Amino acid sequence: MTDYPNWFASAEPNFVRFLSHYQGQPGLQFLQIGVFTGDASVWLLSNILTGDSSMLTDVDTWKGSPNEDIHMQMDFEDVMDTYVEKLRDYKNVIPFRKTSADFFKITEPQQFDFIYVDGDHTAAATYADAVGAWGCLKNGGILAFDDYNWGNGLADQSLAPKPGIDKFLAEHEGEYTLLVKEGQVWIKRANI
């Protein structure tokens, strides 16, 4: 296996802080948009999704993002092979190799307890992922966005996730509780 960066390591404290109360509960449904080599997947499956019938759905194209230079240096077939190898012993994970837009077309409303958005980092794609995720997030569920400040120095801010996340948050103000807004954004959907 190729040695890839573990970008999840910096996010782990928020996962512990906001997801630990789910640990071992039965019947949980978690979704990740963008999974790379599966470091977050392994952590979720080992630490949280340990209850009966709890499932993780992972969605990724495993093609990388053309606006992220580091991705252009990687062999994404090997990235996917690394993901498959890391997850081979887990039976409660369902990988989908498709775009998030295609995944959301087949997803039932309000079925996930937690959704982590870390896919295409353009503002438009991040906003679209937020809208799609909101449609299938349960009342009281948690929605998290990675890399809120990624690309802040870019001349073209349409290539960064922050404008898309901010647009979504503004449109849904009053429908969620803000848990954290730093390097990541975590919100809890109101119980309606």
C-alpha cells in the first residue's frame, strides 16, 4: 500500500467531541461524501458504529479533484485500492463509486443520523453537497463540513468551499444549532 497523508487526523477531535454520544447505538446510519483512503471510515466503524445494524455509506468518485494540485500527483486507482484494503474487514460499510449528485438522486429523505461533507471543494459543489445532505439528514442529526478555510488565499474564491458553506448556512438559519465554526463547520439539525 502506498503511504498517503492522513487528513482525517486533524478532524478527529471534532469527531470525538460531537459523535461519542452515538457510540454503540443500534441502527445508526452515517454518510460520508468524499472518503479518500478511508481513515475517517475506519475510525467511525471502530469507535462509533459498533451497535447492531449500524451502517456507514461512503461516496467518492476516487478520481480526485482537478482544482487540488496535490490530487494531480496521485494515482486514484491506487487510492481506491488503499481504501478497499483498509475497509476489507468491515461488513457494515457500503461504498458507492459515483458523484455525490448521482448518489443524492437515489437517496431517501431523512435517513442519516450524521453526514460528513469532504468532497469536491469548489463553492458550487460544496453547496450542492450541503443541499443534498440536508434533504437526507434526520431531524436532530449532525451535518459536518471539512476544510472550511481551505483555499482562503485563492484569487478565485469559487474554487474554495467556504462561500458554498456560508450560503447554505445563511439559507437555513434558524433550522440548526451551530456546534463549531473553525477549520470545520458542524451543525445539528433542529428537531421539527
